[in-house]
Amino acid sequence: MPYDPEVDGSYGSWLRGGAPLGQGRTTDVVVGERTWVTRDEVVEGRTSEGGRYQRRRDQLGNDVIRETTPQGRERQHVRINLR
């Protein structure tokens, strides 16, 4: 149900579900930034030939691998999870 100031009173009271200040849904429930669950997993390292790579896996399981060979050539491999 959308917020209506005529019926619900103050916006803070509406967010708390009518509970007094300090009770109910407070600001500590609202997360200011993304949680670890929604962040991409990033792994960086070196290949056996001495090149560098970065593997990034998103929340859906898709992989993007960026690789730099010892000669300086860059490659990118993508694996999309279709499940």
C-alpha cells in the first residue's frame, strides 16, 4: 500500500509500521551498500607461463576471465551459465 500522508501520518511512522520511535523497522535494517551475496567474486593470479589473469563470477554463476600473456597480449574468455 503506498504512503499517504493524510492517512498514515509521518513518513517515519509509516516506515516503522506505526510502532513508536526506536521500535519496529528502524534504519539499522536498511543496508546502505550491497551485501557480500550480491558482489561479484573476483580471483586474480598468475598462469603457469607467467601471465596474469582475473576471473570474475557474478551472482548468477557467469564467468568472465581476462588474461594477459607474458608477451603482453590480452584475451577474454566468457562462460555463461544457462541454467
